[in-house]
Amino acid sequence: MTDSGNTTAAVTISGITKRFGDVVAVDNIDLEIADGEFFAMLGPSGCGKTTTLRMIAGLEFPSEGSLKIFGDEVGTLPPNKRPVNTVFQNYALFPHMTVLDNVSFGLRMQSTKKREAASRAQEMLDLVQLGEMSARKPSQLSGGQQQRVALARALVNKPKVLLLDEPLGALDLKLRQEMQTELKSLQRNLGVSFVFVTHDQEEAMAMSDRIAVMNEGKLLQVGPPSEIYERPANRFVADFIGQTNLLDATVEDEDHIILTNGDRLRAPSPHRPGTSVAMSLRPEAISIGERGSTPAEHEATSLVGQVESVTYLGHAIDYVVKIGWIDLEVRGDATAGTRRFSAGDSVSVWWDRTSDWVVAD
């Protein structure tokens, strides 16, 4: 968790559980989101992330536990009594209204004078770079522009927390990447806490200050993207975040593990001897060379095998190296002059000790 000092957290979740009949969708989680933080909730479908977001929004009520926004208990309050707003994947814009009227709609529902509502809506459209399109209808906008209108409409009421439920999911890859940059920039400019739900690991890594990884209703790990990627809490997190090799092993002592194929590696871990573990090793962290070319300082973290397949990616080359019955994925350098290997070549692979991470099941 981020230490927010004397600043009250934007969202504080304590012992929250949500049941739908016999199904436990969210299972006794504790979570604190800092003021001004871009926070991502990440996990596979059905993990509980959207249900958690909906409880913050007031669209679902907790079965147990406490939910506070800036120190005020809101767990039983309806959505319109909470200082939050939500942007969904389906932008739900009114097709018969202009862009300006869509953005000012919420203000008018709060009895804001028409001129003031229009002025504030125009300011927000300018902020999301759609000021010149205020007279258009949603059907005259691209998907990315419609998404910005939905953002402007959600932000014009000045919520203390903005909730985003997979808002980029309907966009194509290039536009989604562009909107990631725009969203992050907008959040920094406004200083509003964003809580962003996604199942896309790269999206969460690129945008967030911190990530919460969930599975089967449980909160597995919370931390900055670098910590989640480099120091996963368990096997699920290691496998879910990015691409990794998970090498099954048994702890021999505090400094060594024995792989299932019998190879002994230096890999310190806090687990007791005899514990079944897995070593997470990212493909890009592995070096590859001719058999017997391992540098002396990496002998304790090296293996030998045979190249089974080669995939050229332009910027890199992906190798699958067969080591006994282990298939090790290695991402090699594709720059000119770098030694390349072919299927059937006998090779050595090695890595720096700081690049691997031992996790228990």
C-alpha cells in the first residue's frame, strides 16, 4: 500500500465481501487508494474487479465490510449521494443530443443554470480536445472521440473519484494505445483519483501508479507495476502479468533449488527446504549463446539445451530452448551483427541473479 501520510485516502475498503446467493464474488478484501492516484484493478473475467468497482460506485452494496470515500462511510449510499462518477465501455451517449448537451446533461439535472452548464461543459470539452466539435452528434464522432465525450460528461460534475470500467475495450489497438497516453495525461492534469478496471496487463502496466491483481474474488497483490512484474507474490500473478517461464522446482536450501529435470540452480528464497516452488524467469532477461559460452559469473544460473524453434519478430527473436523436458522461452536480440541461432543448435542460456524470482504455489 502507498503511505499517504496525513492525507485521507480517496477510497478505503475494509473487509469487503460481496455475495450473489451462494457465489462469493468478492472475498474479504482490504484496499486503500490514494488521493490523486491512477489505480488499476486487474484480473481475468469473473475475478471480482468489476464488482468491486460497482460497489465503490454504489451500483452494488457490500454484503459485509466498510467502504469509505475520503473518510466518509458510503457503503449503503445510492450512486447520486457519492462523490464519484463512472465511465463504462459502452459510452451510453444520447444519440439525439449534441456533444455539448451530452456533457452538460448531468449539470442540468442538478438544476445548474443553462448558461453556466453550457460554459462548464465547453471548458471540459476543450480539456479533452473536442471543443470544436460541441455542435456535433455522437454518430458524427469516431470511437475515440465518443470516449472523450463520455470522459468529459463524467468529469464535468467534478467527482472526487472517477471510476472507469474497461473504457478502452471497444477501441482498436492503435487508438487504444493513443487513448492510454491521453487518459494518463488527463488524470495528471486534473489530479483526480482514477480507478481503472481492465483485464489487459499491458494497459494496466502502462498507465497505473499501482495495480491490484485479483483472482476468484481475492486480492492477491497490490503494488507498483515494476514490483508486480519483477516480484510477483505467487504463481498466478507471475503467470498472469506479462510473459514468463515458470520452472517447477523444489527448495534444496536457502540458496538453491532443484528443477524437476534435476538441474541445480542458485536461487535464494525464504521457503523451507522441500517446498514445491516455481522460478519465474522473464524471456527478455535470459541471454543465449553457443554451448559452453556462459560467462564465469553466471555459471550458477545457467542451463544448456537445444533450440527447438525460432520466431523472428523484427525487433527481437523468440527462441524455444529444450532443456530436458523443460521448454524455455528466450527473447534474443535481433540487431545487426548479433549471433543468431537455428532450430537444432546446441546452446547455453544464462541470466543475472536479480532477474529470477522464486514463488510458492
